[in-house]
Amino acid sequence: MPKIVDLFAGAGGMTEGFEQAGYQSALAIEYDEMAAKTFSFNHPQTPVFIKDIRTIQEESVREALKYSPIDVLCGGPPCQGFSLAGKRLTDDPRNQLFLEFVRMVNLINPRFFVFENVSGITSMSGGAILEAILQEFRTSGYECFFKVLNAADYGVPQARPRFFLIGTRDGEKYNFPDPSHAPTSVNDLFLSNMPRHLNVWDALSDLPYIEQGEGSEEMKNSTQAHNAYQLERRGNRSAGTLFNHRATGHSEAIVNRYSAIPEGGNNSQVPIHMRTKKINVFKLHREKPSRTVTCNHRTDLLHPVIPRGTTVREAARLQSFDDDYKFFGNLTRKAKWVTQDDQVGNAVPPLLARAIAKSLLTI
């Protein structure tokens, strides 16, 4: 069974997708305690280093891996504010987490690495940042292949563009996975025979109907699944269990404002006397893939039918997590650790990770 190591693992979306494809998770590294708790609950067989990656000694990693070879090292280090000197990355603190990823690549020497990040990384500093990143990996002996993928093309009910860079060694070539789903309107004959992009209602229509302020951290879902996607999301860890389906309570004024936003619209479309300065509040459209799920989905991404923000479970459904994938932590940013919203919004959609994982198995 091929093995993976997940750096900056967060709640475990990348690992979840790789495990679904038949990989064994050998190690995860995650600094945040609540994200690590989520990861460990859902991947109990995986050892997790809950510490700053910069403090982890190389011998500790070798011992945790039992000195065995690793097939894939994956992760998405934060890459905001990169600093360049000429055409090279400097030792600026803003580059440190990425350079830690490179350090782990050099230490573990995996057959492949998967580097995931925001789609905008391709245009940072006019492309100079990406070229510097590629040079770092090439210096480590890897050939690089990169592409921006849309999660909706791989069965995720969300239009979420993400950058993937795959590194191979020993001269191996890599081809990104072909899409499994296509947009609703396509003229391409190759795409016309594919299933269409899943929409919001494909993902959410079977979840228990709860108003603002209702729901709980654990409940049973006794409704019927309406499609294959919903049936697959029911999971197999504890059939019928639904975690994190708790809706934020809103004031009457907020409920009225949310009700006035048209489906598929935003806060700028409500009557003037109801508007606030905040306009990045979007109501999902049932017949379209979701917008990108963010870390503020409970206030910025509204349910298409009920005048409230999306629950953590609804956001997780849009990210393609199974219903029994449990998230730990607070719903508000009053604690030291990241919230459930952060964990879901920052995650790699498991089905997108699964597509990448399966494509690596073909090499």
C-alpha cells in the first residue's frame, strides 16, 4: 500500500482523499491543536506532530516513519507575502514555511510531492514567485508539473480553483487527471458525454431542515438520499450520524436582510434602507455549483432557501467531506485555535485530492 505524509495537514482533506484512493497515511504535521484534533479523530491510525514544523528535528521524522520509504509528500504551506532577491527566494521569514516544505522534501525524498495553493500564485510578482518555487524543487532533483484545477470538474459541488504542483523524480512524467464532470453548457464532444457539474441542491437537499439558531453538533439524518453524491457522503464510519449541523442565530434585522437577497445574489441587491457596508454576503443558487467555501461561510455564504448562513456540515458537504467527518473547535474566533469554519474553508476538497491521488497511482 503506497504511503503519504501530509504537511500543514489542517483538518485532513488531502489525507482523506488519498486514503479513499487506497493510500496509507504515515504521518501528519499540523501546528493548530483543534485542527490536529479533527485530523486525529478522523484518521486515528495516523501519528500527528502537533507543533511548528520549523521546530521538528529530522531524526524525529525518520523515527516516526520507521525509516521506511514514502511515496507521496503533500501539503499547502501559506504563501502570502513571498520575498524575492533577484530571481531567488530569500531567507525572509515570509518564505520560511514554504522552505520548510522543501526541507521535508529533501529529508523524506518521496517519489512524488503534491504542493497545493491558491490559484493566484501563478501571477504573483508577474510569475517570478512561481519560477522561484519551481527552481527550489528542481534543485532538489524533481521535475515539476503544475496546473490550476477547478474542484467542480472532479465531482465537488463547488467552483473552487486551486493550484497544484506535482513533483516527480527519476525522469517520471505526470499527467493531471482528466475531468470527471463538465459544465452544464458545453460544446466539446469529449465533455458532452460526462456528468454535469453538481450543484448546491445536489449536495444539500437531503440534510435536516433547520432554521437559524437550530441544530446540534451531533444528530441522526433519517431522510432519504436523493442522488449518488448524497448517498456517498453518508459515510461509513457511523452510518446515519451527522456532525456539526448547527446554525448560527441571527437577529430579526439580519434575517430580514438575508430574506431580501435574491437566490444567487448578494447583499448589494437588498433595498437601500436594509443594506450595510458589507457587500460580500452571497446567497447560494440551488441550480449552480457553490461559490468557493471560505472561512467565513456562516456569515458570507447563505443557504439558498433558509435565511441564514450555512452550517459547518453544509459547508463540509459542499467541500465533499462525508457527514461523519467530525470537526472540533469553536464556531467563533474567541479562542486561541482555529474555528470549525476555518478548518472546513481551508481544506482541500477530498474528492479533488482523491482524483490527484488516483492519477499518481497510474505512473
